[in-house]
Amino acid sequence: MKLVFIFSIDEGKQDQLYALLHKVGAAVFSESKVKGIYTDLSETPAFFSQKNITTDSKLDIVAVTDEQANQILDAITTLNQSKAEFPIHAYTVDVEKMA
């Protein structure tokens, strides 16, 4: 079993994300609003410059089988290739025990 952590912003991909989770059989998952922070900014000084940019983001956590986790990551990779702006980021973590 794996936990899949999916970080995204709603830029036209949410319906596709929900559809792919449904397709792999992830019928239940948790979703939370989070603040995304981007710090990879130019070092060029600018008037009123910031050291980072924040945006409203979303975190989905899904508990699935190893195969389902691989399917989710593959589908997200494909989705990001077709819509490269504002990519979805996904990570898997092994679950040792559950109750």
C-alpha cells in the first residue's frame, strides 16, 4: 500500500485529476487547501521585489495499492506533458502498517 501526495493549483486540471483518480479506483481521498510558495526567483533587484511568490494550492492524499500509485503517477506525468504550465506534483510513500 502507498500514500500518494498530490500538490496542485486549480488551473484547468482538477477535473482531469479527479477523473484519473476515479479511473484507477481511488474512490476516497482527502483534500486540503494549502499555500504554495515559489522561491526560484531572479536575483535581479526590482522595485517592490519579493523573495517569494505565494498562491492558493491544494493537497490531495490518496491511499492506494502499489499498482494504483504507479498508474496515478504515470497519468499525472502524461497530463503534465499535455498541459505543461502549472504542473501537478505527486509523490508516493510506502505504508508499513495500517489499522
